[in-house]
Amino acid sequence: MKRLNNYINFGLLFNIIFLLGNCTNLLPEFIKGICVGLGFTLIFIGIYSETHDVSKIGKYKKRVLNKLLSK
């Protein structure tokens, strides 16, 4: 079995946080919604990155972070 990439791992982590928060009712609905949305987004990006080249996205993220942190 192939090893999961970091996008999928963090997506699953956010979905587990949502499920635990949903069962125990410890988290507010807003935080649960963010966990679900972020989790699914990261999972879909991880699935996409397994079959496509995502180096352009990585370069774009680095360029944006460098612009933001240099000011």
C-alpha cells in the first residue's frame, strides 16, 4: 500500500477532530465547520497531488509567503 502524503494526513486529522468534537459536543459549530471544510479540502488536494504535478502550487505558496513576511 502506498504511503499517504501530508495533505491527506492533515485532512484526516481535521476530520477526526470534527468527529470527536461532534460526538462530545465540546467544539462550537463554527470550529466544526472549519475542521470539516479544511479537512475535505486537504484530502482533495492530496488526492490531486498523487496524480498531478503540484510543484507550481508550492512555488506560488513560497513566493506569496516571502512577499508577506518581507514587509
